[in-house]
Amino acid sequence: MREQGSSIRAIFSLPVIVAALGYFVDIYDLVLFSIVRVPSLKSFGLSGKELIDYGVYLLNMQMIGMLLGGILWGWLGDKKGRLKIMFASILLYSLANIANGFVSSLPAYAILRFIAGVGLAGELGAGITLVSEVLHTKI
């Protein structure tokens, strides 16, 4: 019975809760960006092939950010601690996404999607590692 109590405490520990909330916000961001990408690009006057091309460019910028962010945050997580890195990466992509709401140029939009991707990768990598360290295989 003692083991079961420690398992329940592990599930409700800070790293697990923060990672779960971070994953929720990550997925929400990806879904929301998929919904608002086209209307937001239309508000810049893009249409037709230009709309598709720039939409793909924004997605690519986010993916490049995730690739580089995974490397950067992984290295920082080893040096500074994963919980700190998880909070920092959540802050980074949150600020980038808030700034996306006020973007006034296409280059700024692309840069902010890149920054959001960097932050997104940090939360995912640190969160997965922290949860696997906190939760034991017996749960």
C-alpha cells in the first residue's frame, strides 16, 4: 500500500503537472495556429499560391525552431536542470505566441514562429524526460 501512495504522489508532482499543462498548451498552440494561419496571412493581403507558399514557410520556420530548440534545450537541461528549462521554454513560447497576436509584418511573423518552435521543443524534451524520471514503471 505504501508503494501505491508514492505512485499517486508522483503522478501529482510538480514536474508531472507542469509537463501535462505544457503539453496541453503545446497542442493548443499547434491546433490554433493551424486554424488562424490562413486568415492571418489573408489579413496581410496574401492570396492564392502566395498564401500557400508563405503558410508552408511559416510552418517550416516553426519546425526549424523545434529542431534547433531540441538541441539547445537538451544541452541546457543537462547543465541547468530540466525543471528550470521546462519553465523557461514555456515562458519563451508563451511570449512568442502573445507577440504573434501583434505582428505587423511577414518577416516578424516568421521570426516569432521560429522562436515559438524553439520554446516548444524545450518544453517537450524536458517534460518527457522529467516525467519518465518521476514516474516509475510500476505505475
